[in-house]
Amino acid sequence: MVKWILAAIVFFGLWYYSQAQAQTPCISNEKLSRHMLEVYQERLVAEGMDKAGRLVQVYANEFGNWTLIIRFAEKSCALAYGDGWRTIQLQGTRT
């Protein structure tokens, strides 16, 4: 009985994850910056590479709204978005 319950939990967890992945909003790389500016008034404020070599970007606007984007070869997808964005100045220097 316990094995069936665990199997059901794993199955529904994987199903939920796949549904969330399928609903992730994406746009072509060529249209991304213009779309973010025209629709959300957000501009690129930060970017960096993840460990897999993908470009991760943060777009934000003056009202504190932000969007976290990951860029793939042909498309860019929103991973998260929210409000309350603030820029924090880095302390110290890199060596």
C-alpha cells in the first residue's frame, strides 16, 4: 500500500512539473528586448551565465517590477517575475 502511495505522489509530482514547464512563457530571442520594453516597460539590468552555459537575464522597470529570463539557442523563457526589485551596489572589488 505504501509503495502505491509513493508511486502516486511521484507520478503526480512529475505530471505537475511537466505542466508547469509546458506553460512557461517564451519568445524568440530577436523579439525579447523590444517586447519587455513595450509591454512591461522593463529594461535589462543584470545578466550572467549559469553553470550550464546559458545566459540568465533580469529585466526591471522603475516601478520595481522584474522578470527573470533564461536564454536558449532560439528562444528566451521567463522563469520568474515579481515586484520590489532594487539594485544593490556590490561591495569590494574582484581579484
